[in-house]
Amino acid sequence: MTGHTQRACSTVMVLLLLAAGTAIGCGESDEEKAQDEVCDARDDIQKRVNNLANLNLSTATVEGVQDEVNGIQDDLNKISDAQGDLSDERRQQVESANEEFTSQLDSIASDLGTNLSLSGAETKLRNATQQLADSYRQTFARIDC
């Protein structure tokens, strides 16, 4: 190789190494990824709670309600899995919200499944979704994303 070709190759190699180093340095940290996962799951919980709140006796199906509740449970599991990579303060906030909301969800789900008559079903569903919406506002809505 001539001196000019060798310098060109060296320059290209340096540029490639710099580009690779920059790409590696721009990746998200585990904490940032965990924060994104928590925020995505939190947003999905809000969407599902809203979906449940918009149901009435003519639009609600057992399968539809179960799908939304199962989706919320999946989101709670995602939050639980991600919280270990959060900062201590953030982890405590998320753990507390997750525990409180999960407790409310379990209570509401078990209450919905008992003594459900046709006449009381819509009222019970409306009350349950209102409780769930209130629980969301008191727990996950307070987490900044």
C-alpha cells in the first residue's frame, strides 16, 4: 500500500471505531429502560381502566372484562419485573403503587364475581370500574413519566 492509501485506510478505521463507540454510548441504561417499561405499562393500565369504565350492561361481556383485567395484571407484572432496575426512590414509589393497585384490583375482581344478578350487574360493574379508576389515580397516576 502506498502512504496515501494507508492513511485513508487508517482514517476510515478511526471513523468506524468512533461511530461504533458513539452508537454504544448512546444506548439506554437499564434504569432508563425500566422507566420506559413502567411508563408504558402504566399508560396501558390507564387505557384498560378507561375501557372498563366505558362499559355498560349492553356492551360488557364476561370475556371482554376478563381480557381487560388480565391485561392489567400483565401490566402489573411488567412493572414488578422492571422495578428492580429503578433508582431507590423511584423503586419505592413504584412498588407502593403496584402493591396498592394490585390489592384493589384483586378485591374488585373477587367482588365482581360474587352474587351477580342481572339487575345488579350494571351497578356493580359501574361501581367496580369507578373504584379501579380511583385506585389508579391514587397510585399510578402519581408516577411521573
